[in-house]
Amino acid sequence: MSDQSPYMLAPDDLADNLDGAVDAVFGTLSSQFMLLPKGDTYLTYPEFQAGFEALRIASGGFRDFTTQTCWDAVRRNARAWIVLRAIIGVSPPEWGDLANELNIEPIPTNWCREVDGDAKRDPDFFNTGKGQTGLRVRRIDACFAVAVGAISGGASPVPDDVIHRLSKFDTRDGIGSVQHAAEFHVPYAVLLYERFLGRPFASHRDAISELVGDVMELAIEAALASAHIPFRKTKRAERVPGFEQAPDFFAPDELAPISIIEAKVCGDDGTARDKVSRVLRLAAMRDERLRTGRPSFEVIACIDGRGFRVRRQDMRYLITATRGKVFTMATLPDLIDNTSLKQLKP
């Protein structure tokens, strides 16, 4: 916490120390690149490895690699479905598109994504009623058939200016490549190269993309709850009477708010500018209520990410509009005692 932190400055001092306040906020912004929400579908390595072992054992070390042994594997451990997709090297929708080429059973665009989530959550999924309906079985058969065919066949010859998606260490030469990778430790340089091509945690980031922006909101919820402060968090795109765009939090509620909070973690400056614009509109609403003698509220911004560091003028606008009530993940512990939220502490 800096002496120039905007929420520490008296209103009369804020304008005279605006650039220092901007520097103080910039100094606490973090990229948040290293933090990802787990969500309810994150697989730890032991969970993934158990799925791999189920597939390896059911297929006899990939020497009896058929649609039936794929079924045996996923019934032993549903995470074998995830491992099988990882061997092919495709996203869930891409797997469905490949299976549709077999004309066995039409597979909707997001169907494989739904099965992915079910398999991640429940290792026994393919033994449940939901995993054994007639339509689902036919679609899974199609996915297994195209997986067995693709992996067994390996990468086909292509022109020099393109690459084949199966041209990987473990699939380039067909099922023999998979057998070799399963029996011997993969060379570390090969592992690093394929990680470089695929980006670390890329699949997980795609699966929890909607949750990434919730990191700040979850931290705010925890802070308010631990202080026993009543609040309401709005839903995504929720309409709240009297508000053109609903803020992320009302405290204590939207009928008689004392504080409203906008929260965002931004990796790009365009998204950050959109959030600043939202705060400015809320500040204009606050000021209009004050001018007309109606009950008003305090506007608070809880932000983080490198996107907010790009445009210095936008941060000036944000600090001015909130009257200094700008907090980052690093300064969030100061949120309650330095805003009107403290009035709601029991």
C-alpha cells in the first residue's frame, strides 16, 4: 500500500496527486497469466495418468487397439476418453467433425465437448445411465472408430508447405509410434517441442475461458463474505431495473445500494477500455442522483491485468470517476476499510 494509493487520498488531494495515484495503481497491477481457475473439469496428472493406464491395459499396450478395447478402457476409467483425444491431438469439436465424416451418426458441434466435461468430472461416467443411452453409444462408437483409424494409420504424405496433424512423435508412423511412446520414456526435447506447439494449459484455458475473468469476482465475494457484508452478485448480462448495464456487485442490494462494484481482470487494452467506459457510465448515474437529491451510491472498481496498464489516460479517468476507489488484487485487503462498505460491517 502506497501513500499515493488513490483510495488513501482525501477528495481534495486526489486531483493534485492524480499522476502519483496512477503510478501507485500501475505498481500493483499483475498480469495474472500464471493463475487459472481450476473449475470443475480440471484433471490432475494422477487422474489423467489413471485414464492412460486404463487405455494402455485395455488395449494390451496398444497392440489390440480397436473400438471395443476403447470401450473397455473408458468403462474402466472415463478419463481414457480424454487420453484418446490427446493422442489424436484434436479439440472436442474437431473430434466430432472427424467422426461425422464416417456418416455413422450425426454429432452436434458441442456434443464432444459435453462428453469431455462429463468424463473429466466422473471417472465412472461411461457406466452410468447418461453414458449408455442408445444415441450416445452410437455417437461414441463413431468417435472411437475415427480415432482408431486415424491413430492406426498415422500421418499421410502431404506437400512440403503444410503439416499433418498426426505428424507427432507418438502418432507419425501409426500405431507403432503409439506403442513405442507407451513403452519407452518420451525424449524430453520432443515433449518440450510439442508443448511449445500446443501452448501450456491451452486446452484447460479454453475449457474455463468464462471463469478466467471470475478470479477477481471470487476474491471480492470471499472478502465480503468474510466480513459478513450483505451483497448481491449479478448474473452475466442480467437486466436490473434502473441500470442500463448492471454492475457486478451491489451492496447491500440493488434496491438501496450503498456501494456498487465493477470487477475485471484484463489482458488486453480493448477489454480494459470497455470496463472503464462502464465505470464512467455508473459514475454519471451516481452524479445525476446526487444532483437531483435522490439516494446515491459509491462506485468502486476492482481491476487487474496488464490491459489496464496500456492507456494511462484511461486510468486517470477511472480514478477520477471512482473518486479514488480503485483496487487491484494486491490491494484488495484494503477494500472494505477504505470504502463505504465498512458501513455494512456488523
